[in-house]
Amino acid sequence: MKNTNKCSYKEEEKDQLRIQYELDQIENIEESREKYRKIVNAGITRWVRDFQGGHIKIDSVEDLKKLIELDLALQKDDEY
């Protein structure tokens, strides 16, 4: 038995749908990255404020280092 069903989308329409899907995914990733950077920047700001207020000692800078590294990694991803 031969399949006589035809695809409901033409090849050009398929390509356009695929491209739109990929663009939507990229946009969602960018929006998430922006949100993460805001959270990281808020964490850095809070850390600096707590440090200036004497609540954090120099020997506990590992959290700040991690926040800065995360922010730099997110910025690096922005270049792509």
C-alpha cells in the first residue's frame, strides 16, 4: 500500500517555522541570562555593602569570587 498523504506544510513553511522556533529559543535564553545577571549583580552589591558594614571579614571572600566569576561567565556568553 502506497502512502498518499501529503505533508501539510511546504518545505519553505517548514524552514520558516524552524527558524522562528530557534529564534524564540535564543530570545528565551537571552531573557534568562539577563535575569541571572541581575541576580548576580544584586548579590555582588549586597556582598560589598555587607563588607563595608563590617559584617564580612577578608577571609570570607570566596562568595564574592564565585559571584564575580559567574557574572563574567554570563557576560562571556553574551558575546555569542
